[in-house]
Amino acid sequence: MYLVKGGTQRSSLWNSDFIREHDVPGPRYTSYPTALQFHEEFSQQDYLDAVARSNASKKPLSIYVHLPFCASLCYYCACNKVITQSEEKKRDYLDHLIMEIRQKATDFGTSRPIYQMHWGGGTPTYYGDAELTELWYQIGRNFHLVDSERGEYSIEIDPRTINADKLGLLKGLGFNRISLGIQDFDPQVQAAINRVQSTQQVLELMEAARSYQFRSVNFDLIYGLPYQSVASVADTIEQVIQMSPDRISLFNYAHLPERFKSQGLLPEEALPSAEEKLAILCAASNQLIDAGYVYIGMDHFAKPEDELAMAYQKGQLHRNFQGYTTYKEADLIGMGVSAISQIDNVYCQNTRSITQYQECLDAGQSPIMAGVHLTQDDLIRRAVIMSFLCQNGLDPVQIQQTYQIDFRNYFAAELQSLARFVEQGLLEAQGGRYIVTPRGRLVVRKICMAFDVYLPDHLKQGRRFSRVL
Ligand code: SF4
């Protein structure tokens, strides 16, 4: 672990010239290899073999549940979601999800402890109180959820679909963390993206969340939306700071209407230019740091007393498909359409089609449609990449001992890249170790990419990855 030097970050940390020089389009490394390497030759037997190894390891488990439905379309959205008003469709999906829960519980057994669970979407809270209760009940009776003191149970919330009473229900079920989709408080921006929600609504939810004593509240914000400017985003950030969420995610909007049709509904002429976006990112980030938030990495900020920030300071962060987490490595069971699982040394993904998902479950089959088996080289490179992302540096000796390799020979080319990053001020070399500098953290994926053996092929596929601009 690599302690972060100089606990307090300065507001001048984010600097346009620096980002412009070093930011590169690249993966966000919620996994390595990334989902682009998943292939359909991955078989049911591959999955079952991985489950058997996982069961033998007795590792703790975490669960991800995907609830894909939304009431209306946010034009910027690039998520795997379905807009519907049909209660029948939602019910049908829930019935099949419960079938998958039982199927997965049979595979993994009901006694392995679950320390982490996340419900994402879509809009999980688009389901009614009775259905949310039924879903929690089905997971609780089929898996061993540890108590709320020890477990992290989180849910994504669209503020338009919830009030204080429903929030109380979620707390009563056992959720102890919530993430609110805010995006921007400016009415003109909200109208342009087709997501109108009042500041008052969010304020009331925040008050309720505090009174119910949720352990952590996260706000999702987006920069790069139509009509945003440095000044308008500064207003939103000021309101956010007043509401005082524990964590903030500040995501980049990437405009790709050829891939995501609804983005074509946005007024293109009102989108901020690349230079404006960069100015917004730097100003908003510095504003958050001035207000006392700590930059965790990869778009994430947290209050210094938040568990995520404390783990960052100690070099004890971990990373999975939901982003940064404090929880140590566990196998992940993904359930629902398009959900990804990480089991022993495989990643595998359910079909992205709801029809196919439901047909598989009706036929008693697993809905897993693609995956990848990690080679020894993948495991070594994943360890290096996660060390840079989560522990703020790299100890080659540790990798060498863990994986029984000669680091200098194995990574001869990559070591040249590291030397260049040291010259550029992204890394510091200390006693054979590499430590990411505070500025290096802003562009840490550039460092990770030096170890990504699949990357040249990915880049040939064009604009598959996002960048700050
Ligand atoms: S942003 Fe969220 S609520 Fe809006 S369409 Fe996408 S998934 Fe649904």
C-alpha cells in the first residue's frame, strides 16, 4: 500500500493544460480484461467450473441486481434500459429475475455470506413498494445477507420516483447506502436532457436520508450537457455542497448519437465545446476540493471522513464493476439482463436482450451468453492495473513474489513507459516502488494502459472509450 502524501488536496490540483497534455481515451478498468474481450464461445460448462472453484474457495460474495425499466427517457442516457409504462412487462421481468435468483442460489449454495449488494438500472425505484419488498425478500431467503452493520447494501435512486416514505421503506428493507441521480440543477439543462426534477425534491430526500441515517449518500453529476457553462455548473456544485452528500461522482458526458440514438435529441448547438468541458471539469473539481472533498480517482470525490476517502488515504481501495469500493475482493454474482459476474478467474455476462433472458429462464437454462477466462498473464496485469488504481502505486517485488515472475524481464517494455511517466511527473520512483503523484491520479488510466495487452486492438475499433474532453 502506498500512503497518499500530503493529506489535503489544493484547489489548483486540476489544471487544464495538464489534462489536455496527458488525458487519453481509454478504459475505466472496472475489470481487466475489459468487457470488449468477452466472447460467446464462453460455455455453460466454463461457468459451472468457475462456480465449483469459487465454492471450494469459500470466498465471500457480492451481488449485483439489474432492474432495467425507466418511466421516461433521459436523452443523454447510454445505459442498458427499457422505457415502459407497462406494469405487466415489469412484473414479468421480476418473476424471471426471481427465477434467476433461485437458479444462482442453487449454484452457489445459500450459506456463503454476502457482504455487498447493489441494485442498479435503469431505475430500480420505478418498481413499487410491494415489488421492491418482494425482491429483497427473495434475495434474503435464497442467500445469506450479513447484517446491515457489516454489509454494504446500496441502490440507485431517481429522485423523481421516490418520496420520504419510500426512502424509509428502503432503509427498513436493509439498504444502508443510496445513490441519487442528480446530473444538474439548472432548469434549462434539465429541460434539454428531458429530466426535470426540482431542487426542493432533492432537498427533501436528503433530509429524509439523514433522518433515516443512511451510512452514505452519493450524488451523480454530469458535465458536458447542453447549456452548461463554467458558471452554471458552479451554481449546481454550490447547491450540491450545501446539501453535503458523502460522495460525488462527476461523470463526463460523451456525445455519441450514432451509437446511442436518443442523444440525437439533444440540441447539439448548445453542447459545450471540448475546451469549455475541460474548463468546467477543472473548475467543478477544484470547487469540490476547496469545499473539503477528496479526489478519490476516476470521477469520484468523497468527504474526508467517508470510508471511501479513508480507504484512499490508506491505499486500501478496491475496484469492481460498480466503481471504487472499500470492500476487499469477493466473487460477484450479477443477476438480471446484461449483468456481469466475476467468479474465480472468469468474467461472464447475461444476455442483453430481455426476451432472450426470459426465454432462457423459462427453459431452465442460465442466461449467461458471453464471458472470458482470465489467463495467468491477465491475472498478473490485472493485479498491476488495480494496484495503480486502488493502492496508488506499484511494488514490482510484491508482484514478482506473488506471481513467481522476473518483473524486469516480464515487463521490460512497460518499465520504459514507467520511466517516461516518472519524467512527466505522473509517477515518483522510490526504493524500487512507483507512487502515483497527486496530478498523476487525474490521468491514472494512462499509466494503466501501458500494461493493457489488448489495447492496440481496441483502439483500432475507433471511439469505444471515453476521455475527459
Ligand atoms: S439516465 Fe437513468 S433514468 Fe434516465 S433513461 Fe437512463 S437509466 Fe433511465
